[in-house]
Amino acid sequence: MKLKKRMLVGFTLLSLSSFANSETEDATQVSSIDAFSMSSAIRSVVASPDGKKLAILRATTKNGDYIIEIRDPNNLEADPVRLGADKMLISSIVWLNDEKIGVMFRQILEDGSRKYWVNKFAITDADGKGDWLLPFKKKRNVQFNIINILPDKKDEVLVEVDINNNYIPDVVRFNINTGRSVTVMRGNEKVSGSFVSDYDGEIRIAQGWNKSDNAIDYYARDKGNDDWKVIKQVSPKKRENFEILGFAKGNPNEVYVNANLGENTTGIYIYNIKTGQYSERQFGLKSVDTDGVILDTDGTLQGFRYTTKQPKFYFTDPNLQALNESVASLFKDKFVQIISSSDNDNVLVVRVSADDNPGSYYIVTDKQKLTKIGDRLPFIDKSKLGSVKYISYKARDGRKIKAYVTIPATKGPYPAIVLPHGGPWVRDSVVFDDWAQLLAYHGYVVIQPNYRGSTGYGLEHWIAGDNNWGLKKQDDLDDAAQYLIDKGLATKDKLALFGWSYGGYAAFAASMRENNIYKCVVAGAGVSDLSRINATLNENRFLSILQRPTITGVSPVEQVDKVNIPILVVHGDIDSRVPVKHSRDFVSELEKYKKDFKYIELEDADHFSDTLFYDHKKEFYTELLSWFDNKCGLK
């Protein structure tokens, strides 16, 4: 990997001055497809621990080509230090101390006829004067995780890495100035990864694969004790959630866990490593799972996190609650998050989003001065964006399904798109969804159902999706379309379905349903062969045992003769999650049976949105809208 500091002068697309005031005037000069296709103008903003520096990951072209700007939070107009790299694309940044940053890069590599994305991590000085340091640079394609930044040891971090090349992670103390490392702990066949340290930097939590029980063992050890003990075994045969969130203040042997422990939804408990006892449930809701806890740097409990329509926070710390309420009051009716802060909270980075805002970044300095940094997608005409409603509807068997509906700014009824999320073991949580808003911008009402099998709504709703691929899970999507009709938002002659990943599978399955309610579908990066997707799960032994028994139902590639509506198929040619063969095989069958279809393969695109660049999205969005408008006759 070749890294080089770049002093960039005169770049025009996304300079601070041009973007800070580019909302309406520039939006009228950019096509809507271009506005949605551009990479985020600002990808992230992070404050240094001492609050004296601000690292902004800013795009320089429509494709992104991100650079790092190091700015003075109290004087954003001053010339920044700008850092970039040749050949590698910057994807994220983290402060390792007040002076050094860690930078995650990504790059496409070619191995014979195979292309694939890889990540690299490098460390450099925020003042732009030092060299790049590549941790473990002698190890090819090394994978490692930072466990603890060790605030009391400014020059070192704890890292999980396979230091002795035996395919079992170890723990090392890594010097961010010299690159030297000292092994702290060797992993073994029992205790083999997912290491967690306490606030003193002592490794106290780990995981291991139990071969005899085909389960994950969670290990812990008492403070100052070298002996590991199993505190929890999570079996793939017994579906449950269990996650260790962090150590509690006051008792070095207490940890917060997020778990079901006999309840339908997850909640927060305190577990005592020494006694093996759980506390009463500290926080939990009957309707949704708990997402986690908010902890100060010393383990002081500050609150809890959960998600209903949007992510929510229940603060137990009155000072933190007052701070968040004060910041939120500056942006009425917006979703406001403090995404980064200095140790003393004198510099706060705030991200604001809403139905009519794809995301804006601000900083608050000295708890009184608010300054806008810029917008994520500044060229979108906000007056044409849709409004988002969080609704529930009943599926045909009576199950209650939560969903998001994005309603265009024009008058209805509208042509309608059902947009199921991927996964399927995730849930939608919509503030501003690029695809839903792109469609609403062009006059389509969009519904995004958290169909059975989605997580976040308790075990029962999650498990209800098992072995219902293309069956009851598909009914939930059709019933979402019926909800739009019943509410007068859509008419039954103008319905379509579009999805990516599992949503792409749902589009394949929708194309062959009897008495089809859709005029057409769009399948993006979709699973077409259930036996093939089961085979890919073997890459993760736990998932292969946990998820494989849940994946039965309609295997679309085996029933292409039943396709009865036009289908647009889209896939990245180096997709690592759902190999492109799923779409290629399905398309071959479409050709065999002379079905009505179009196939688009996106060059050098992986499965994830992070690898869909401007040219990918412009081609995809142009074809998507043309397909719905013209081929499907929805307009």
C-alpha cells in the first residue's frame, strides 16, 4: 500500500465555503439522480479528546475520493491540514490520542481473475508532519481489532490480532509511535477471540467455540485472576440474545449484559462474574428489544438505548439528559444525535437528520456557539422530499407488523413500491432512507415493512420468520401493499416491489406468485438459490448451525417457469456476501423460459452500499426509475 500526504489546494466540489451555503441555489442546478447518486459530501466528523482538533472526512469528487481535514473547532475558516492517500480510499477515522489518528482505508485487489475489497489501517500525526505507520505491515492482509485505546497510556493501544499465524487471535499491546508490540495474551482453541478489557486494560471477557456442544461459550475471569470460567453458553439450537456491553463502575466484577433471560424482548441486567448472579432487569420494554447502555469512560451508567420509530435514549444521568435536551432544542422536530465529543464536552459534534434532511453536521463549542460544518447530500431539493410515517398493519393471519411509509410531497393516490429490508435478521429504523426518498421524490409512495423474521421486536417476531422464505414472510409484504390501498395512498393497479439482498430474494419470490398483485419487481443483489446461500453460511460455523435450519421455503431459481411479471435484476460483479452467481443463474433461467427481464451487472461493486459509487448509483437509479415509470407503466 502506498500512502502519501497530499496538500490539496483549490478543490472546488466540496470545500467548506461552497458547501456551507449550497442548499437551494445549487440544488436547482443538479439533476435529482445526480443529487442522490453522489457520495456523501461529509462522511464523518470526529473531535479529538482534548477538543483542540476536528477531523472531517470530506469528499473531493462525486465518487467520494475522501480526504481528511484537520481543523480548529474554534476557527473553522482557517486553513486545515489535509491528508490523503494514493490508490487507497479512506473510509473512516478514529482519534488514538490528542495528536494521532487511525485511518481505515479500502482497496480493490486482484488475485488472478478474482477481485475483492480489502481494508487496511494506518496511523499518522494529525499535524500532517509525520509518516504513516502500518501496524503489522509484514503480515499480509492482516485483520485486527482495537480493543482499548488505553487513555492512561497515550502511546499504546490494546489490539486483538493473530500475532503468531495460527489462525487464533491473540492480544497485544501496540505502540502507535514505534509500531512495536508486546504480546499480552495468547488465544487458544477454547478461549479464541472477541476479547474485552476492563477500564484498567485487563482482559476479562472472551469467547470460544465449543466443538462438543456446537455452541459459543462466553468466558470471564475475576479481577486479578488468570483462570477463565464459562459464564454463558449460547446454543444455536436455542434462539436467544446475549451480549456483554461493558464493565460497571463500583464493582470490578460486574458487567452489563443485554439479554432475553426468559423474556420475549431483551433488557439490561448486571451480571456478577464472581457470584454468577444476575440482577433484576435494569431496563427493558415489552414492545421492542433494548439496544444497549450508555456508559461514561469509567463505567458510570448514564442511560439506555432502544429503538421505536427512531433510536431513543433514556438518560439516568441528569447532566447528560440536560445536555442532549439543550442541543435537541436547537433543531425542532429533527432527529438529533451527539456523535462525537471532547472529553470535557466543550466540543460537541452534532448530526441532524429528518424526513426533509439527509443529514447535516454541526459543532457546538463552549456549550454556546453553534456552527454548521456541512450537509451529507447538499444538492437534493428538500422541497420535493417525502414525509415519513411509522405505522402498523395486520398481516392476513393477524400478526402486527410495524412499517415506515414515505409519502411524496404531491397529492395522492400514488404508484406504490414495497421496499423490504435486507438481512433478514435486522430491522429498518428510518430517519432518512436514500432509496425510499429517491422514489418519493419521483412520485412513488414507499412502504418498508419490518416483516416477521425481523429483529428488534422480540424473540417471537424474530422466530416467526423461520422456514417462511417466500411464504408467510412474503405474505407480509403483499399485505403491506394492501395497507397502502386501504388507506387511499395507492391503487391496486400500480404496485411494484424492490429490494436488495434479502429484499432482492423477496423480489425474485414476488415475480412468481400466483394472482400476482405487482406490475413488476426489481431484484438487487438477491438470493435466488436457497441451497447455495446455505452453503455460504459454512464460512461461519455458528451461523451455519443457527441460521441454516431457518432457511427453507421458496427457492426462486427452481421455479423460474412461474415468473409472470417483468423483472429487473441488478447485481455487483464482486459481491462477497451474495455471490453474483445467484443472479446470473436466475437470468439464465429467465432466458431459457423467454421471460420479460433486464439484467444489469455493476462492475467492481460489492454487496454493500459502501462499494456503490457515483457511477454505479447513477446507472442503477436511472434504470430503476425508467423501469418503474415506463416498463411497468406505473406513471
